[in-house]
Amino acid sequence: MANEAGEKNSGFGVHTGQPVDIMKAMVVEPLRVKTQAIFSAADSAIMILRIDDVIAPS
């Protein structure tokens, strides 16, 4: 695999099915996007747990 070979900017090319350099392919995802996705997922999970507590009390 490309990452095992020391290529830290490698990714999967969906059009070719081959490993590509994501920096050369200009596929850059900012840290802010990933952080926001994690926070949103956590908030959604907490909301579901709260609703479940209200609907089905023991």
C-alpha cells in the first residue's frame, strides 16, 4: 500500500481505482470539516439518547 511505502499524501482515486497523490489531485479536506462532522455526530447521538430517555422511561 502507498501509505506503508511512506507516501503520506496518498489516497484512493475513485475514477481510476488506483492510489493517487491527493495533493496533486487537489483533493484537500480541511481539518475544520472533519472536526465539525465529529461534533455533529456526537450532538446527534446525545439528542437521540435524550429523546429515548423521555419516550421510554424505566
